[in-house]
Amino acid sequence: MINQRITMLRNRKSLVPDGFFARSSAYGNRVHSRRIAITHEGIINYLMTGKVYLHWVYILTGEFLSILGLIFIFSKIIYSTSNSLN
């Protein structure tokens, strides 16, 4: 997506609809809220006891969603920055 945005700046035509980039930070926030919903038991256990009694799949899924949410949020930042260059 970032490469397509740079190409658009160079060629002045869009390959991806602008609506996707406008909503990408909202997607990132939703993904982060899903991550907290999946791993909230582990977070509470860690804060109370200092140990995590949660299956590793939940932790792995939570970390994947965290990274995915950050990708959405940073793509919005990069899009907004490149949009201000026009």
C-alpha cells in the first residue's frame, strides 16, 4: 500500500481507493480492542499474580493482532504525511 501511494505521488493516479487509508486507523483501533478482548484474562492474571496462566495460542494471537493494528495505524500516519506533500 505504501509503495502504491509513492507510485501515485509520482504518477498522480491512485491504485487503491482513498477511503481505505482514511479508515485504516479505525481498523487499527478495532484490532487492538480485539486483542485486549482475547488476552484480558492473561493480563489480569499477570497483574494479580505475576504469572500468566493462559494458553499460548491466545498470547500468540494477541501479539499478531497487536502487530496488525500497528501496521494499520502506521499506514494511516504514512498516508497522511505523504498526502500533505501534495
